[in-house]
Amino acid sequence: MKITAITITHHRLPLDPPFRAAWDSVPRQYFDSTIVRVSTDAGLVGIGSGDLMLGFAGHEHLFVGWDPMRLERHYRVLSHINFHYGRCWPLDLALWDLAGKITGTPCWKLLGGLSDRVRTYASSGTLRDPGGMAETAERLLARGFPAMKIRFQRGDWRDDIAALTAVRKRVGDRLVLMVDCNQGWRLPADTYAPWTLKDAVEVGRELERLGVYWMEEPLHRGDREGMRRLRDTLDIRLAGGEMTRELYEFRDLITAGALDVLQPDATLVGGITGLRRVALMAQEHNLVFTPHTWGNGIGVIANAHLAAGLADVPYLEFPYDPPEWSITRRDFPLQAACDVDANGWINLTEAPGMGFDLNEDLLARTRIG
């Protein structure tokens, strides 16, 4: 079997009302998704999604005509493209989906078959006032989620602590709480500085007082020494790595003793092929591996297959903060949205590959390129 074509399309879903993401000072008027299809001479098609595939044009010949099952070979080519151009890892996801369809096996089994399900935490995206955050936490409990991540970025961390305190007061110990400090990176329009180490220590002590499970991205992504010192100072788990571009950076973060929780996203770094390595590195160093998954449902599903099939993941990120960020908005490319059961678990099936179908009608109506 040979690869005959790689097709990339771009789609845009208008958002009315806009989505005001905690990590973005500019309200989002639309949600973009890139779909990658890998076709074969046997009629099978693998599907992936994620980044825009910038820089991939002109490199199709490095894959067309090749056996799609040569995943490690394809990963090396993509890693070189990643160095010279953009993050083209959606192609790796499409190749894994295709591999599952070729073998008639779900990806979670191809990856090791450790489990066919993974427990999630509801990942909020908006900055509500304390009362609104507490009400959101109640709704998530009723929905069955065992854990919730709260975003900081209200301008003064004391206001963030007030929102977190309101949630803890409302739900007690019924929800495990995580906090994303959003200090590791900035979008292009946001030029303000990240916290200093002293800031992060002060915030971290408040999080410990409130029984928070992990403190995510408390310092700039390049401040490995600061994170090591923060980790030595506090008892709370430190998490990070969602936007890290290279696998060797995770090796260096581990060697530096900078993190307790590694959070790479298969759509952004390494694909499934590369992140298998990070999951095993985390396991060998007795660290937590739990992929970041803020994107559409294809990315959530891909990371769920990796997490369930190979890694001992305590919680997987599940972007969910209705009404601003609903499953309907998030998963518009899919025929059926990726959802959790009554206890907050994603249950994977025996369907070959990643087990999803595209909403071709809606994709046709939202296509922009």
C-alpha cells in the first residue's frame, strides 16, 4: 500500500458571541480548524488536525509513494520540517489514524493497549468573577467531572485567588482543582512580562493553602532554573510544556528537575510518534504525563488514544466551559462530538484508527482554503 495524496483544508467557524479566552487579550470572533487527509491506493484515508501545516507545501513528495506504515521514517521527516518551517504534526496524527484503519485496530491498542479509557478534567477558558466561577464548578460537578482547571490572568493574581477561593468554598473537596497561571508564553499582541520567581512563590503558597493539585506554567517557559527553585520551595506539583516545540527540551526539563507534570500536545509537538518518547521518559523518571489538548475534538481524541494506550495519566485535559466554549463549537469538524460519560471518562472504542467521522457538510460550508 502506498500514499497517493496529502490534502490540507482550512475551516472557520464564526463565533457569536465571541469567545474571550483567558490567555488572549483579543476576543475571538471565529474558531479555525485545519484538516489533513492522507489518501492511499487502497482507498483508505487517515485524518488529523492541529496546526496550520505552515511550510509543508512543497514537501508532499517526501511522503507520496511511500508505505504509510513507516511511521518512524515519516516522523523523522516531519521533525526536519518542524526545524526549518512550521509545526506539521497533524500529518503524524493522520498517519496513525490511517495505520489503525490499515490494521483494523484502534490506535489505543496500537500504542500499547494499556487501557481503553481515560479520566478527564474540565478545562475552563474564561475569567469569570468569583460567584460565576463557583457556579461553573457546581455545573461541572453535576456533569460528572472529577476535576477542574481554573485559569488565572485577571491582571492581579489576588483577584485570581479570590475566584479560586470561591470555588473551593462552594465545592469543598468534591472537585480536584488545578490552576493554569498562563505565565509560560504569550500571544503576539500581549507584551506584558511573566511573573518573577518571588511572585510565583507567593502565589504557590496560596494554592497550597487551597489544596490545588498542580500549578501550571508559573514562570516563563525558558526559566528552567527558576522552575527548579520553585519546585524545591513548594510542595505543590509544577506542570508545564504545552507549547514546547522540541522533544529534547522535555529531556532538559526533566534533567533540570523543573517539573512534576509534563504536558505536551500531540498536535503541537512530535505528534503521537514523538510523544510516545516523552510519555516513556516521564514514566522512567516517575513524573506525571498528561497531554495538553486545547483544540478541536480530533486533538482531544488523538491525545486520549495516546494517554489511554500507553501512559498512566491521572487526568486528561478536556476543554469545556459552556456556554462560551461548548462541545458544539469545539468539535464542529466532527460528525459526533467527543464527550465524556457520567463520571468524566472518555471511553474509546474498537473502531479502527481514532474512531471518528468528519462532518463533511459543515466542513464544506466553513472551508476558507
